[in-house]
Amino acid sequence: MDQVPAVILGLCSFTHDSAAALLVNGELVGFVEEERLSQQKHTREYPHHAIAWLLDQAGLTPSDVDAVAYNFQPARYLAETPAAARLLLSSTTRPRALPRAMGFTKVALRTQRRLQYLRRQFPRARVTPVLHHRAHQLTAFTASGWSEAAVLVVDSLGERQTTTIAQGHHAELPRARTLEAIYDPASLGYVYGAVTEHLGWRRGDEEGTVMALAALGDATRFRPVFTRALRTTATGFAVDPAYFPPRVLHSGYARISPLFTARTCPPRHPDEPLQPVHQDLAAALQEHTEQVMLHLARRAHQVTGSRRVCVGGGVATNCVSIGKIIRESIFDEVFVPPAPGDAGTAIGAAIAVHTDTGSRQPLDGVARTCYLGPSYPQPHLDLARWPGLEEKTLGEETADFLADQLAHGMIVGLFQGRVEAGPRALGNRSILASPLEDSVVERLNATVKFREPFRPFAPMVLAERADEFFTLGQDAPYMSMASQVTDKAREQIPTVVHANGTSRLQTVTAWQNPFMHDVLRAFAHRTGVPVLINTSLNVKGKPICGTPDMALECLATSGLDALLLEGRWITK
């Protein structure tokens, strides 16, 4: 393939959070996580549902695909094979040297086989592996729409890199140049995941639960442990292997050492009641994570000289850390893309191939947008599968009607337009409720979301009135930043203020989501408060509902009062 590819398919697959993105002549046709269509949360399977939808959207077949961009490079893993020899120098790490080298080699070979599989699926396409952190960088920077910015990526592992600082240039044909990198076993995502698992939650899924629990604990109890285990350096941070043994890329190797357990607490079983010791451990972990993230942000500012920063990678979903970076005024503005985790690298990988192959076609459809997945504007609903459900079609005053129902205490699922990119529901696949009644929050936890009562619910607010309730001082369109709140918020909407005095808010503009902006205005007209609780349209353990059938199942099997599905009011 000597010519510039017109049709580029970007993929995240075979690891976790499988997803696909499609660029045609530089325009992003769409992006969707496979879980939204397959109903398997965090699925690692080949995203055949996502790919089929994208090709159908563009009127293409697999033979029309010119290039496939994959979000890992197998050869990069092999560099760790000789590097693992350094572990032989210490008695603490020596037992892991050989299995670590073998594990990275095994993953390199497995990744190469995955590329061969993709070549069989798209025999006319050139399949290109893209460095994982580069894909993250391009996703974050391009989504910002800025012409220049620092780019900070922090995750668990991308081949060997765990943290990179880059500088992004050119909004329409983006470039990201890596300036500094930190390599495994120094990994903030690895540490956070390990402690999440130690506390009885699923690593790679429930780190947000630990972040919420941290607000209830006292960090001083285990602060000395993390000061030793996760220390900052002049250019980044280091992890003490005495507390967190080096990663081995196959099962059977603990991520927590006996020393860490002896100095903190025994592993908690998922069914075990939470104790103050668990809260305190979460608090110390979160406090040190914030300190490291602030240190990395300052380092990014120092080496780039940029006034703005884009943050990507799995650790970018730690909204409290992002809020701290904003509050410290290290940069004039902070941006987190709607899909900062691995799923979003499908977009970045496609962008990398688009720019690397010499295309002069400007990118379109990536910047400042999050509604990128399938829509179902006129779905055929067969309610026979759910005998208790009834529907009626609403008229033009749908936003007023919904606001009125919410003001009267109903909990309503909302299914409209295209599926959101990323882990947050942003008004198209949401559960909405009034923040003015404590009983509503209690019902949300107990009968709808089936989750821990200490976990906070996030507010969505009219962007033009956000400063009345939140002190963030910048837009937060993708619910990725925790903000301090005003006295007015504490008095009027304490249900969305967490124990640490913050809220993970979403600011809504008329441009971003016209319908939700109308609903918020109508709710404010009735109550005086332009704020609603917004949580994802799913129950615990299930992915966000991507299809009408998934949404109807959520309504039928949870405590939702109603579902507004593309103008149809469905109750039970």
C-alpha cells in the first residue's frame, strides 16, 4: 500500500475494553466500545459488533479498509527481556527476573499473533502496530482541539512505558513528541490497581470505588508506608519492590508483598464488611496518588513550557487528582478526553497512521465531541419480552415533561442520540434524578444502581450557571474533574457533595447537548436549581446500555421509575 490510506480502522482489542474507530478521508465516522453492543463489560474480545456498525455507517465492507491501526507494538515488549536482568542485582527482586523476562517475551509473541489475525480479517489492508502511549497522546491532544499543549499520559502499562510527557502540535494534523518517559516497574496504575484488589474490588474496574472510599478515611495512618513505597524523584517517581513486587505478565504472581500486608492490613474479601482500616488505606493511597500526579503535572509544565495540558491514560480517570491539578493552577487549562483509557487508543492509533502515511487531509470529528457511537432514532420496540412495560409517545415539549417528572421525584433513564465515548454517561445514556431529595439518592443506590452507599453521585449543571455551585473555574464537559463546591451547593444540593467536599461535575452547553440543556433549564425553572444527578444507564456490573434492548432490560430489572427512549415514555 504505497498510496495514502483513505479508510483507516483503529482498534483496541484482545486485552481489555475493546473498541473500534473509523477514519475516512480524515473524518471520524464513529467510535464505540464493544461492551456497549455485546453487553460484556470491559470485554477483551475482538470488537466485531463495533467494526460491523462502523463499516455499515460508512457504507463499506472489510475489503474497503486500507489500513488497520492496532494499539500495541509487539517488538517493544522484547526490550524488557534483557532489561529484566537488572532485577538479578537485588535479593528482593531476583526471584522475578526470569519469569518477568519470559512474561514480556510471551506477550510480544502473542501480540504478533494478534496482528496476524487482523491481517486475515482485512487481507487488503496494511496492519500497523502503534506505540501504546503514542496512541494515548494523540487521542488526548486531538480531542482537545488545541494547537499546542503538554500531554501527560499515566497508566498501568503500555508495552514498557507507564508514564510519558509529550508536547502536542497542530490541531488538524496532530503530532505528539515524547520528551520524557518512565518505564515499568515504576507504574502508578499498577500500584493503584494492586491496592484496589487488596481492598476486595476488581482491579481494572473498581478503582473509582477506592477513590470514593478514600474520602472517609484518615491518610495519616498509612502515610509512612506510601512515602516509602511510592516516592517522587526529580523527573518522576519510583516504586519500592519491597512493597510492590515487579510485574510479571502471567498469573500467579502477587502484586502486593507480605511486607505491605504486614504494615497495612490483610487482604479484604469482597463480602467482608468495610472497616476503618480499609478506609484509611484507601485514603493514604489516594493522597499519594494525588501527590505524584501533581508532581508529574509540574514536571510536564517544566519540560514543555506549555500553558495547557491534556491528560490521558487510565489514571486520568482519577477525577480527584485532575481536580487537584486544576486547583493548583499549574496550567491555565486542563483537558481530559472523554475516553482517556485504553478504549480511546483506537482513535489515537488511527490518527497515528493517518499522519504517518503522509495524508494532508485535516482531521475532522474528533475535537470536543463525545457522542460518537450508534444511535437508534426510530427503534422498533417489542415490549412483549417485558410484559409489565407500557409506552406512550411524547410531543414537542419532551424536555419540559421530563423536567417535571424529575422535579416530582422520579428516577428516569434517558436514551437519546449517539452513544457516548468513554466511561461516563453524558446525557445520552444516563439515569437522571433530582438532587433535592435525600430519598431519591437512597433509592438510586438501593434499587437502581445496587452499589455501595458511600459512593457519590455526580451532578450535571448548566455551564452558564456552574460557578454558582462549583469552584472549578473551567468547563468540565466529560465528567472527568472533581471540583470544590460553594456554600450554595452545600445548602441546596448536598446530595451531590462527597465527603471530601467535592463533586465530579459535568457542565452542559446548548451546543454540546441541546436536549439536556433544555431539561436543565426547565428543571431550574421549576426548582430554582439548574443541577441534576447524572449517573450511567446501567446497574452495577453491567456496561452502559448501548442499545434499546439493553435500556429496556435495565428498566425492567431495576428500580427505575421510567425510561425516556427517543421520545417514548416507557413505564412499568
